Amino acid sequence: MSASTVTDYRLAPVFAARLVGLGLMVLAVLAFGLTAAALAWSWPGDLIVVVVALGLVAVLGTASWLRSRAYVVRLTDTGYRVRFVRGVGVAEGRWDEVREAGSAHPRDVVCLVLERHDGTTTSIPVEMLAGDRDRFATDVRERLEAAASGS
């Protein structure tokens, strides 16, 4: 491992698709409400077209960001950061604060759990990650071992 290795684990496509679908549903409800308001108050129909077009651009931009730049877990040589996970516990920490890494199945979800020296935990649902989940677990353990050995 080099001195400044940063690895990002991105959002699995199925979860990105769910988020984009949710955005499209919100846009549809907004368009319906705006159409009803436009009919009730005689607003111009172009307003609906502009709002829906801007909404589509926002949803497609978010989809592009989720696909190319958003990460769920970022691992560095000094620590980790977890995003987009409800109930993660401690979302950010240093490797020297972690006692051990193990697996758990809270609510039947396979998670990599980082147990910290202060008794708190970080739970990372591996199904949210794109790519090889075993490689992710190996990467975490290698970084944890490197921090423990002081290298």
C-alpha cells in the first residue's frame, strides 16, 4: 500500500436506481400539483413545461453524480468515512480508533462492522457497495492491520 492510498467504494447500481426513481416520483407529484394549481389560477402552461424540464435536468444530473462521483465508503491510510447509510453508527473515524472488524447481520442485512475502542460501532451494509464485497472486506482488514502495526 502506498503512503497516500485512497479508495472509494461507490453506491451499488440498484440503490442508485432507487434514488433516481424516487426523484422521478417526486417530480411527477410536483408536476401534478403544479398542473392543478395552473388550472385553478390560470397560470400559463409554459410554467409547467419549464419546471418539469428543470426537474428532469436535476434528476439526470443527480443520476450522473451517483454513478460517477458519489461514494458510500472512502478508505484512506489514516481512516474511513461512510455516507448515505442510515444507522451507520460512527460515520467517520481513524483506524487507530478501531479495535476489530467483523461481520454481522442486523435485520438480515450483511454488514461489515467496525468495533471501536470506545464501545461504539460503524456498520457498513456491503450490499450497498458496487463491486466485489470480499475485496472491500480485505481492504478494510489490510488497512486496520497496517494501522495496528504502525506502518
